[in-house]
Amino acid sequence: MAQSIGYFQFDNLVKGRVGFVFLNFGVETHSVYPHIFKMHLESRQLQLPEGDLKTASMQDILLAMSHHPKETAVIVLCQNGAKSAEVAQALEEAGFINTYFIKGGWDQVLEERA
């Protein structure tokens, strides 16, 4: 089972500028992290050779992740947590040992942040 983190853990990782690969499935994080976005979050996002992460197949994601060491920290975020849990589980099954998804997704982050 993939591991989950909540808002406070994610917030600490972002504000502490901890290194991780960020799989962001279309969530607009700029409004919450305006200054950190350009300096940290944007540069950490997984880049696909073609297309958008939101429409990418699991095979495309795994192929893009194959360029990273298996021990790389990976944070997966979607709007409600469902897609991110699924992707985090697939990455874990592929051998990525530091993969986390944000439980409840961005919706939960915004709720906990309030």
C-alpha cells in the first residue's frame, strides 16, 4: 500500500525546499505557494517527453520516472486523492521506495490549511 501524507507534511517539504519529484495532476498550487512555486515546485514537476501528465498513461509515467533513481522521493498530487493514490501505488510496485500521495488531494490540503 502506498504511503500517504497530509497537508502539514507536504507544506514542510515544500517550505523546506526538500528535493522530490512532483507528479502534479493538474492542481494549481501557485495560489498557495506563490513565491515557492517558481523556485521549487515548478522545477520539481515530472516532465513527460510529450503530452500532459493529466492525460498520460501509467506506462508513460513509469517511462518518465525510469530516469530517476528508485530511492528518489516522489510526491503525487491530484484534486481529490484518488488518482494520486493509484499512481503512487503503481510507482511503489515498480520499485520506487519513497513514494507518497497526499491523502484527500488538493481539496484536503485546502481544507486543512483553512
